[in-house]
Amino acid sequence: MHALETSRLLTEEYSAKILLATMGKPKSAFELSDNLGIPIAACYRKINLLEDAGLIFCSERKLTQAGKRISMYKSRVRNAQIVFERNKIKAKLEMIDGTTEDYNYDIDMSIVMSDMKETPQMVKA
């Protein structure tokens, strides 16, 4: 995953809510859905995306009173920073295990500048 994907995941509303809610004690998808006002299907989609990205994990499988097993999710992220500077996007993640992950995304400014030259500029009246 690179900085652009990381920053997108961290700043998307449902993903951000789920990450923040799971930074404390582990929560089930149903708890997250109810507490955060996220539809359950969307909640599961975001949980899968966050799991695939390594940002949350299933910390345990609890047995309910009805005898069903439910997954409890916890954030791997302790701190996250996204920095936009000149021609780069940087994402820095400090994980709960003490490791740090740095992602950088370089933007070819020559393409951006050529697009700006071709686009007519709006003039204020």
C-alpha cells in the first residue's frame, strides 16, 4: 500500500471512525455499526479493507450467549500522520507494536504543470 491509498483509508469517514473506535478495547462489527451509525454491510466492507491494509486485526473470537462466534477487531495504529508537501504525499503510521511504517507518493509535477498551462484560467470580473 502506498501513501495515496493509506491517506485515502485514514481520511474516509467510515474507515476513520472504525480505526478510532478500535484504538481502545476490541469491538465487534455489530458494536461498531450501532455505535457509529454505519450500516452493517458498509461496516463489514470497511473492516475488510482495513484488515487487508494491515490497519486493524481480529484480536479474538467471542462466543455469544446464542452460541455464535463473533470477531472482535482492534486497531494496529497508535498514531497516523499525513503530510502534503510540494510534490509528495507522505503517510507515517506508528503501530501498537512500536514499529513505524512510512509511505511516500511522488507526483510528477511536470504533468501537473502542463495540465495547468493547457487549462484556460478563469478571470475575475
